[in-house]
Amino acid sequence: MFAVLKTGGKQYKVQSGDVLRVEKLAADAGETIQFNDVLMLGGDTTVLGTPTVAGAAVQATVIDQIKGEKLIHFVKRRRKHSSKRTKGHRQKLTLVRITDILAEGGDATGVKAAAGAGSVSASAEAAPAAKPAKKAAPKAAAAAPGADDLKALSGVGPALEKKLNEAGITSFAQIATWTDADIAEMDEKLSFKGRIEREGWVDQAKAKLAE
């Protein structure tokens, strides 16, 4: 009897006693594994799977984890900037010996199913991914005690008010006492040169204090 099995995206025709090199499986040397993707059974009677044969399985013993022959990948660019690059690669493989071909009952043997080294367990696939906890929205900074609403000044919006607060300016009284030197310094900090005088913040602040 022979079987055609699928593993690692490839198909193999096997008989009992055959030794195969397949893409790396998550199994240790000496361990018994079972290939459940059987596409065809041959012998006295041929059975074709749709796409696999129900209940059929191929059991094997892991001989060793090995690496394939070294492959050389060479790239050369001949245009404006000539360059060369050589890379080597050795594919990780698992060496197995076929021990038994089951025409039926493969789903009830309890033998570990052959799975790729990077595959995810069935239970992990079934479990929905946990959603990350939503971050709480940042709270708006509380206004300092005694702070004035600087947005009442012409040309001052929320962003500019924040910059003023970060510079330590929180009240109309502070702005009302600005000198030419203070105005020049604040122009540099706010990156709005000339706006303070153009909008008349000092006069506006004095008017707010007089109200």
C-alpha cells in the first residue's frame, strides 16, 4: 500500500519504511507523529480524497532535525552604482521514517499530528485575540487657581493660551505690566513676532482689569 500525503505545501508518495526529508516539523528525534492530510491511498484499491481521504493517516518516526544543502543567492547590479551581493541559505528540514499507513481510524489514534515549527495550535487559533484595553482619554489640564481666560484677548486661541500658560502667563494682570523687553521676549517664545503689539494685548488686558 502507498499513500500520497501533503505537508509543508508539498506532496509526497510514500510507503512503509520510506525515509523523507520534509520542511521542519515541531517534533523531537524519536517522537512518533502522524500526517493527517492524505490525498490518496493506493494498492489493491485506489481511494482519492476530496480533497483528503476521511480517516486516513500516515504515521512516522522523527529521525533527526537537519539542514538542507547550502543555496547561494547572488545579485549583481550593472547600472549607475555597480554592486554585488552574495547570500547563503540552508533550509531547516526534518528527517522522518514512515512506519504505518492507516486507511481508516487515523482520527482516533491519539498520535501527535505533524505540524510546522511556526504553526499555531488549534486552541490558540480558536481563541479570539484579546482586544487591547482602551486607553483613557487624557483629561484636560485644570486651570490654575485665579487664572484668567486668556482666550478673551483678540488673536488668542486654545493653542496660544496653552503656550502662554506654559510660559507662566495665566492672568490679565501679568500681560498688562509687560514692557517692550517683555513683549520682545514673548514674541520669541510664541513664534508670533509682532502679534502682541498688532493685536494690542497689553491694552486689552488693562481694559479687562478695569471692567
